[in-house]
Amino acid sequence: MNYKVLKNGEQLAVQSCGVYPRPYNCDEVMEYVMFTAEAGTELVIESETEIQSAVIRPLSANIPFEISFGKIIVTIDRPVKL
């Protein structure tokens, strides 16, 4: 893991789990965070490597974000799986 996630300034625990993607025959690790969200929840994603671009999926969620000083800043106005 080379990143951390902050919710309204408080660092969240980043969890990991193994996934077995098809059609590949190898194990991979996925990392995620879980939290409660209400209108105005701000997430900041910081990486050891400077972030230059990002895509938030699914695109249909239409979640706006900005990249500032190599960090992704996302404001969530509702609970959503991203």
C-alpha cells in the first residue's frame, strides 16, 4: 500500500483482500476503505507517488473530483459504491 485516505481530515483504515480475476490465473490484492457518508463528506487520497490523473468509477455515479498538489479530493453528497 502506498497511499492513505482521509475522511474529513481523519485517516481511514485501508483494508486489503485477495481477488482472483478471470480469465487470469493469478491472485491479486485489492485495497479498499469503508465508511459512512453524509452530504459534504470530503475524501482526500494521498499517494507516495504524485497523482497526476484519476478516474472515479462507475462513471455513471458522476462524482466530481479535483487533483490538487498530487492529491485527489472528492466531495460525496450521498452514500455510493465507487
